[in-house]
Amino acid sequence: MRSIPAHTDEFRLLDLSPKENNAIDWSDFLNRPALCPSAFDWSDLVAEKTILITGAGGSLGSSLALLLMDNFPESMILLDRSASNLTALHRKYESRSTIFPEIVFMQGDIRDEELLAEIFFKHRPDIVFHAAALKHLVPLESDPFTALQTNVFGTIALLQMMNCCQVEHFINISTLQSLENQSPMIITDPQASRYFLSMKEAAMLMIGSLGIRETSVLLPELGSPRKIVDLADFLAAKLRRNPGDQPIFVGLRDGEKCSEDLTYDYEYLEQTPVPRIRKVGGNHVPDAGDFVENLAQLHSIVMDRDRAALLGALLTLVPEFIPSPALLRCLD
């Protein structure tokens, strides 16, 4: 599923307590119906299944894990490289009063192929939700090799294990960022706009996508984008914060866009059996042989940290890719 940023690091938000967050009716801001594919019985989709979540300690991974616990899978493996994130998730797990499936909390990195082999051959997951990724733009462009090792080749390692172990469903969740607590509000540009959805909506859509039985790029029906500054004004009004706490505009950073494009010009959206989830059609699918060869070349370049060759390899694989000035400076 091509997930859309719930909130991006375009915007640093005032400190929201759980009580404040729960008191806000986000539909007032989103101006659309909630994205809940309720026509499907989720318990049937996950019942008696073994589920692996990578990046399980992150904002979306943890929301997904907690929601799945209420749908009674047979067992869950929750993998994250952050011990503190896993500890926080474990505390939430222990505080719940519902009946739990068997849950294994594992600290580890998706780049560790031996660890992945151990997980897949020991636990034999039926469903994999892949939410582990490096997400923050500035450090990623400062070290694109580490970004590619995790976001590309870590994902490929998971896919290889999936093929070996006959996983029924693999849901790859596109990069998603969440709010960070900070006051005053820091916004890159007054005109910056984004598509929004709540963490609960994103988690529900991940589970609902299991009802689509084909390999697809999926996109929720998100309505119209909203300006980041409008979100700041909405929250200030709802939370009755200090009206003198005005946003600070810092300007777009290298590689950041003022607005989002969810599809390429040559792509189009099709209906799916799941309400509120669309399939992206018209994708350009490269020749399999050429793709594997180009990917192997990129892997060698990444392992050698070959700055001179990296940009050409990326453009060969993704001709639409436009490198930012920051990335060009890094590779100079």
C-alpha cells in the first residue's frame, strides 16, 4: 500500500496529551468521512494467522499492532531496531485487558539477513506488514547509502524470505511521518500543503488491504490536501492555546516540496473490492531481467559507497527521480 503521510516533518506541533488528542474531532479538519473500510470483517482476515510487523515500535507500526491485538490473530512477531520503542509498545500491551494472542517482541534490524531467516523459518508468518524504514529527509540525503541499505535492500531481503516461506500477504507501507511535539509551531512554508489521515485510519486501511487479493499499489481516498498552517490554526483553536504562540516559518529545505503528488501523470486510479481504497493503474513495469541487473549494480555501488556512480544507477532504476541540491552536494 502506498500510504500517505499522516503528518510530515514539515510541521512540528505543540505538545498534545492523549486526552487532548482524543478530545479533537479530526473530521472537522479533514473535511471528509473517516477512512474505515468497515464492509470487511477484519477478524476473518487475520484470525488464526501469524503476523510479522517490522518497525512495530514506530508510530504506525505500534498503532497497527495494538489494533491487530483486538482481532485475535494466532500469534504476532513485533520487530523493531529501537529497544525504547519496543519497551513502550510492550507497556501498552501489558496495560490492556483483552485476551491476547501469542506475541514475540524482537529487537533487530531488517538488514540482518540471518535474523530474518531465523524469524521466518521459526515462526512462519502468514502476513507481513512492512513498516520499518528510515524516513527523515535531511539525514537520508546526507547519507544516501545507509538510506538505500535499509529502505531498498532491507525490503528486498524481506521479499526474498517471503518467497522462501510462502507468505500469503506482504503489505509494504510507504514512508509515513508523524507529528513531533514542539512549541512554538515550526512550519516550512505558508503555502505548504499535505494529505492527512489519522494513525487509526492508516492502521485500519493496512488491515483492510488484506481483502485485495492481487499485487497492487494501493491508495486511500484522501480527499483534498490541506495547508499545514491551517492545521496549526485548527489545533490552536481546539486546544485554546496561547494565541500569541505564532508559527515560525523556516522555508522549504532541499528536496522538500510545497505540495504532494500521489501519482504520476501517466497513472490512474481504479476501484477495488475494499471501500475507500483505490488501486493505482498504469504503472511502468520494467523488464524483469534489466531490473534485476540494475538492482544488483546498485547494490554493489551502495556496498562500495561509490559516490561517483550512485546517481547514475538511481536514474537508471527510477528515471523520474529528481535529485535535490543537498543530495548532489553529498555526491559531489
